[in-house]
Amino acid sequence: MASRKIVLVTGANSGIGFETVKAFLLSSNPYHVLAGARTLDKANGAIETLQKECPDSTNTVEPLEVDLNSDLSIENAFAAVETKHGHIDALINNAGATFDLEYLKGTTTLRESFTKAYDTNVAGTNVLTHTFIPLLLKSSDPRLIFVAGLANITLASQKYFPTPPLPAGWPKNIDFETIGYRCSKVALNMLMVDWNHKLKEDGVKVWCVGPGLLATNLGGGGPELAKRLGAGHASKGGDILRRVVEGERDGDVGKIVVDGGVSMW
């Protein structure tokens, strides 16, 4: 395994995370992927499916239990990886959560829909990154990626998508909501800028990568809802994340990169 690059992908049990692990398993380059998920059952279930879908892969994958809402879980994950591998070559911060639809359903408050999203997507991601930096710095080619949302594309294009125009009057009748999640993803962009500044002299390449609108089960809305909004297949996200790790966007370090370009935001 010494010749394989070790890639840690959080939120690897579904959606873009699952497709990212799959992209590395199918790569012609040698990888060992740490498939991070909140529970070992979720990670093992994803790996079982991946092995069926990639039966000829010579690359390898193992489960890693890591819950971004638990400092103890993050510390335990670090200890396990440090003991077994001693380093990682790439950290892909993909795990995220949205609670906006829960608010629309009345199962959480408006405040909680924001604070829960920030706790997972921003604070949890930052704590995990901070914890794993010592292992990343032991790589000869360390790479750190934060998976961006659609907000940077929205701000660059001045088009507010996917929420349709709303008529005057209050309260608004909103069937699909993403604002708490999207605000947290904008904060994640700032997190990338800060980590890029902190790690510049250490030779760590840092990006935000925007996969675009893809069909996942984020927030419990289901892939079909995303498809009705024009979402593409989640494999597109895995593909661009693999390509960034493999050097395609080395000229855009410290930026928010999207497929085919760089976000103007």
C-alpha cells in the first residue's frame, strides 16, 4: 500500500461522496480510499455496493467512522488513521447536511435549520480539517478540498437558483428551501481561503470545488426532486474531484473551481 495515495473522503456513503470513492476506485492511478461515514454500518454498506459496481478495480477502500458533529468521533478517526497509515495524501471535505426541508415540514425551528447546518458543514468540517492536518503534512503532495455549493455560482451569475420568483405578500408559499444550507456553503468558501493562507508555506494545495447541481438525497428531498430541478448525475461530482486530486486544476490553487472554469465570486 506504500505506493498508493491515501485519500480520505467524508460523507462517502451516498451521493457525491459515494461517487467520489467510486471515481478513485476506477482510476488508473493507485489509490487507497478511506470512506468516511457517520457509522461503520453506513460505510460498510457503501463499500459493499462499490465492490459490486467496481469488481475489477485494483484500488482499495476501507471504512472509517467519523461524525462531524462529534469531536470525540473525529479524534478517534484520526487515531485510527494515524496508527494504521501514518499519513493521508488528500482530504476531501464532502460531508454536509441541510435542515431547510425539515423546517418547511415543521420538524425543526428556523433557527435550528441554520445552526445545525453550520455546526455540521462549517464547524464540523473545520474541526476535522484541523485534526487531520498533521497527517496531511506528512504527504509529499498534500491536497485539501472543500466541496462548494451552488451559492458561489449564484452570486457570480446574479441568477437566484433553484428557488423560482415569488409573488408579493407574506407569508411566502415556499415548497423547496435551501437557504440555511447555502449560507453554510458560502462560509465554507471562506474556510478554504483561510486554510489556503495558513498552509501556503507548507506546500498544501487547497481548493473549493463546485460540482454543480447534482441529484443526491441531501436533506431527504430525494434525487428525483433534484432531477426535476435539472440536476445532473452525482458521478459528475466524483469525476471533477478525482481530476483535481490528480492535478488538473493545480493552476487554480486557492480558488473556487467548477467544471470547465473558475468561479468569479
